[in-house]
Amino acid sequence: MTHSAVVSGRIAAETAVKLDKLAERLDRSRAWIVARAVEQFVEEEAEFLASLDEAERQIDRGEFFTQEQMEAWFEARHRGEAAE
């Protein structure tokens, strides 16, 4: 059995109209669509924050390029492609 929690929130009236149209087209309830949207948002935000945490750990370990190094790499690559 899946456990669930009730969450309440406000959305713009225009968004509610779009939500109802989507629910009708998908033959799903408002609640089903909102639950999927929240799940997706939470998952994506958690992944994004985890990637930021990893980036900070990489910086702490010195695993990064400076702006100048990246510009030099880009220029070298650009010159190489222009020569072809």
C-alpha cells in the first residue's frame, strides 16, 4: 500500500484552467497530475543540488579550471577547427 500525504496550495486561476484541460485530455485527476508534477520537480531539484554539492567538493579538491584556462582551451580549439 502506498502512503500519501495531503498537501494544499494555491495556483493562479489560469493555471487551474490549464490543469483541468490537461486532466481531461489525459483522463486523469487534478491530484494525479499535481502529484506527478511535484514528484518530478522535487527529483530534479534534488539532483541539481546534489550536482552543486559535488561541484563544491571538486573545487575543494582542486579539480577545476580557471576562467583563463578555459578561455585558452577554447581559443586553441577554435584555432584548430578554423585551420581544418
